[in-house]
Amino acid sequence: MERMARTGTEPTAATATAQTEPTETGLTARTPTEPTAPARLQPFPHLASLVGADALAGFLAEMLGRQPFRRRLPDGVASGLFGWPQLNAALAQHRLGPPRLKLEKDGDDAGKGVFRERRTGRAPPIQDLDTALLYERLREGATLILDAVNELGGPLQQLCAGLAAEFSAASQANLYACWGTSQGFDVHWDDHDVFVIQLDGAKRWRLYGSTRVAPLRRDLGEDHPRPSEPLEELILEAGEMLYLPRGYWHATVGMGGPTLHLTVGLSRKTGHDLLVWLADQALAADIVRSDLPLEADDEVLGRHVAAVLSAALGGAEPADLGRRFRRHAEARRNHRPELAFPYVGEPSRSYEPCALIRLSEGAAHLKPADDPAAFILSHRGVEYTLAGPLRAAITAMALGQSVAYGDLQSASAPADQVAAFVTEMFARGVFVLARP
């Protein structure tokens, strides 16, 4: 593969392996005491939709977090995510203003006067958009930027939620629209990986490379200077995708006509995140909560430090720490609300056989259970031990598919147990209704 070739509740120590109480449905139970490694049902389907199934293995091994990657997406993929009509509708139907909606030109705020504050009694002020002045600023070369645009579009939200689940990370899409030839931002780097998707028009990208391995905003000093000359220039055209790893310096320039692109950010967990979590976990140990004897000599202080570090690890194996942190990351990640109205978990609820049910967004894995007649569904870091007859339907749901309630009823389980099980999973927010 050439370097630039086109081509989804933090478990406590006492409940880390038993996230659900036994239920009366007969289809769910407490999880086994020894966690097993998660089994991926289909590796990285959302990532594959961006980099290509044929290039997925090479991208993960050689490009992710290391090098840029460019690819033309299949016809209709980019335009199916977002476009000018969706942007027009979003600005007309939602009250969007700074800091989420803003204008930038040559690295400076260009939105002065465009957003007019209006007060209505005691309510918080409303930001009204002056359409004529907005047009004027855009004709002068400003770039319109709309953050978290994935919250306004179903397919785009599905992509971001899918990437977040695949990497136990956070993902958000921002939108950039411009009509001029000036830069929206100066040469800069992002503290997360970015998938750029050109929706319409074209834009010139100047790539300057990395000057520090995996930089974080809080660790930088004077040893991270901005490069002066680009290593490469390219024109990203409609339907193309460009991946840039965290810390890769770049700048973009419009080409005179209307251009629209997305940046899908992926904020992955780092070793620093692991250490912060480990420090919080270690607070259960007396030695960790005790004062450091800084008034003592170095030998005494050293022994105390060694005891603190030993307590922090707690004698756990690295693989076990990794499993626990993965579940922490999955459980703590924020999700957009997905509601199952009118099903809110009423005890006597009945369901139509044609009602389509799916898993809510979040990381989902299937694991074997101690009982060979059962299996485990891990969803958002919480584990559910389920009866074997549900395996086919739950497997389909874990793959992102919707399942008719009638298919669950047809499983080799009593109808009243299936109804109670579905009701409980709706009440827990694990199941949601799918659109026909």
C-alpha cells in the first residue's frame, strides 16, 4: 500500500465481572466470574467503509496513527452522509450559533455581526443568523464551520457511533463550507485522528508531516516547532477521503468555487488515560491514600513510592488490566440518546410481531459463557448472560442488524419469557426500536 495511494457505568471492583442482577425472565443471568476476551463479530465494518475492506488490514498495521492515507470512496458514500440540502435544513430548523457554528478566515474569527443576540424575557439569549451578512462574509472568503454535525444526520451519526464503538473512543464530525481561496485555519495539527471526506467541490491540502510522536496538548513545550515547508500538496476532490493521524501538521485552502467537506475525528484512549484510570482504581488501597513522607530522607521516601506503585498494580496481570480498562472505556463513553417510545419497560407491555428491534449504539461483543447452553452479550461495558436460543437473533443485532420481535418469539423459549426479556432490555436502554 502506497503512503498516499488513492485507492459504540464504570464497573467497580466488586462488579467488574458481574454487571447485571439475575432477572426473572429466564433468559438473562449473572455473568461468570472470570472474564473472557471479546470476540469481534465483524472486524471494523465502519472503518472499512472509509478505508476499504481490501485495505483494512494494511491500514491498521501501517497507517493508523502513523501515516496519511487517501482513497476514493465508492459512488454515493460521501454524498449519502451529508450535503448542501442537509446544511440548509439544519440552519433553518435549528438555532445554531457560536461556538458550535462559527466563521473563520485566515485563522481569525470572521463572524462579528453575523450572529445577533436577541433576548426574550427571562429566557437565555437567542443567537439569530443574519443571512445577508453571512453571505457577504462567505463571499469575502470566510469558512463556515459547524461542529458536531453528526448530531443532525442519521447516516453520519451512525458512522461516528460505529467508529467510536470499534475503537472504544469518541468520534465527532465537523463540517466546513467555503467559497473563496483563503485559509480557514493557519497551519496546525489536531489532537485526534481525522478522516476528511470531501462532499462537494475541491480543496487544496498542504501536508507538513509530524514533528512529535503522538502529541498531546498538555505535554507540549518549545520542542514542538511548526514546520515551514509542506512535504506534499494535493487536491481533494468530491467523493475522496483523506486520513491524517494525530499530530500531523496541515492547512487547507479553498479553490474559488463552493466546497463542502467533513472531518470525522477519532479521539482514542492513550497510555495517559490508562494511568489516570489506574490511579483512581488504586484509591481503594490505604497506602495510596496516605500522605507521602516528603519530610523523610530519599531512602524512606523511595520505599513508600515503591509500595504505592505496587498497590496501584494490585498484582494484576497486564491482560486483566487491559480487559478492565476496555470495559471502563466502553461503559464511560457518552452516547446520543436513543429512545424506544412507546416502549418504556412497562411490565405488561405487548409487542407486535413485526416490531423491529436493534441494539442501541455502543460497543457490543459476544463471549462464551461457562454454561455451554448460554452466551454473554457485552454492551457498553455491561455484560448480560443470555439463554442459548437467543444466540442467532442477538448475533444479528450485534452485527448492527434489526430483528423482528416475531423472530425472537420463534426462538425455542417460552413466549412469556421472551416478552419479559425484551421489556427488561428496553427498560435498560439496551434495545431500541428500529425504523422500518
